[in-house]
Amino acid sequence: MYCFFLVVKVDPFDSQIVYVSKNIKNYLGYSQDEIVNHSLFQLIFSSNHHKLRDYLKDNHQGFFFF
């Protein structure tokens, strides 16, 4: 199974990344230091921001598997 672990502070308008596993570079090309303390919205296409915001507004919490 290929995956990485990502933890975000749930906020429908920011969603700051607070932790990500070291192997993130294999999947997104960014190191841990490059994306921790940045918004999750910076990593996804702007056309998908509304989907993520709606999901977070509905107070969904838990694990995501991509």
C-alpha cells in the first residue's frame, strides 16, 4: 500500500497542515518542512476548494485515503 500521513487543523477557510509524514516528497514533491504550517488549500486545485470547504463545514473528521 502506498500512502502518506497528513494532519490538518480543521478550518473551512484555512486548514493549516500541522504534520505530514516524511514520505510526502515521494508523492507531492514537497518535503515536510516545505508544507508544514501551510494551508491545505495551497496543495489542491482552486477549482476543488469549494468541495474541501463544504466537507470541512459539515464537521467531517477522520481518515482520508487517496
